[in-house]
Amino acid sequence: MSVVVFGSVNADIVFRVPALPAPGETVLGPGVDFLPGGKGANQAVAAARDGAAVAFAGAVGADPLAAVATAALRDAGVNLTRLAVVAAPTGCAGIAVDTAGQNQIVVGSGANLLARATQVEDAALHPGTVLLLQMEVPAAETAALIHRAKARGARVLLNLAPPGELPPEALDALDLLILNEHEAAVLQARLGAIPGAHVVTRGAAGARWVQGGTTVEIPAIPVQAMDTTGAGDCWCGVLAAGLDRGLALEAAMRRASAAAALACTRPGAASACPMAAETDALLAQSPRS
């Protein structure tokens, strides 16, 4: 069994500020941190830290930010043989985080726009593979990989973040669609027609799994949030790791919720993802409801 992640990898430039800026406003903070990020990379790190064997396919530039962007992937032991070095700058995100842990993010996609589905070979896609994708690389490449993976029997998960357009047939081929409340609102007219299951993550309100006439609510674990950046990515990565190890979807969602809660108590995105033992400990002390 294995998890394959196709997606973005960025260097995050994080500014901690007393309040998020309003349009046209300049807010001063005490400093800046350079951290690894990108939705694809964050999710790959989360899955690896939760114990999955993970391979990542994406693209970076031949520049100093590539080392920042890939540091957490390397530290987590993610297989990077499918990582391309391309003639574009490494993707970069500017992130402002306030004292309540809320954030504003802008992203320069850079090398992520040159990630290609062909970086994941057919042999890596089989019934023992969980394929996890997002929407920060070209949508046409994501759609192409969804179809190839489905045809070869892989389990295909898409985190529709940020919300973007995919052909209806690509959405129909998914085993699981993962959205937050904003993304679910954007796709609301299509959700009922998608044959696979979908999950809506709702932050402190927990998560909701819907398939056909079945709805399951998974509560969040309350924590004192320090930084919510990347918590949704942690949720997705740990969910994929749980499904890869054979957990039922509801159990995998509970595990993902615990890991995401821990991530909210730490700075950064990939660097905030917990190890499996930490998630085990939180689950053990958190009553199910």
C-alpha cells in the first residue's frame, strides 16, 4: 500500500501580525519566517508523519527557495524521485497570521504551473495506491491523472482547494471529494450529482461526510489555535494515510480531525503536522461524540 501525492510545493514566507490588514493598509509585524508549504507538499508530509509510505510528484525551480520548499518533505522521508526541477521560480506564498491564528494568503505559483501528470508513471497507480490531489497545479494535468489512476484501480481523492474548474467526468471519477465550506458553496449545484462520497471540512465545527442518503458528522477536537495555516492540508494528508492503512472512512476522518487540531496549535503548515504517536495520544484522551 502507498500514498501518491500530485500537487504543489512552495516556500512560505510567514508574517505574524497583530491584526490582518484591511485593503490598502500596511501592518507591521516583528519578523518573518521562511517555511516549507504548498498544499501538495503539506499533505504529503502529513501522510508521511502519520506513518504512510508517500511519494510526491510536483515541480520546483533551480533556485535557493527550492531547498526551503522541499525541506519538510525530505525530513519526513517522502519519496521525491518524481519531483521535477523546471525553468521557473519555485512557488512562493506570502502568509499573514494574526494573534487569533487566522490568516490571509497570496501565492505565486511559479514552477507549480509546470507540474505534469506524466511524472507519475502507470506502474505507481494500482489498487494498492491512494492518490491524493489538489488544485494548485494545472487543472488539465490533475484531470488527466484522475482518469489514469481510476482506470488502473487506484483510490482517488481530490481536495478541491483552492476551488477551480474540473471537467464533470473527472469529478465523477473520484472516490472521495474533499472541500471546505467555501469550496462546497462554489460547487453546490454539482455535489448532489457526483456519484462518489464527499466530505466538507468546517474547521471548529468538525467535518461532514455525505454519500447518497447517508450523512455522518465528525466533531472537531477543541484546541487553543495558534495558527490555522495548513490545518486543512494536514486533515487531508492524515485522512489519506488512514485510508491507506485500511481504516474505514469514518475512523480515518476522526484521526484526520485530531491531527488537524494539533496542527492548529503550532506555527507553520507542513512543519506543524503531528507525528502518528501524537495523534494517537490525542485520540486516546478525546471522548467520541
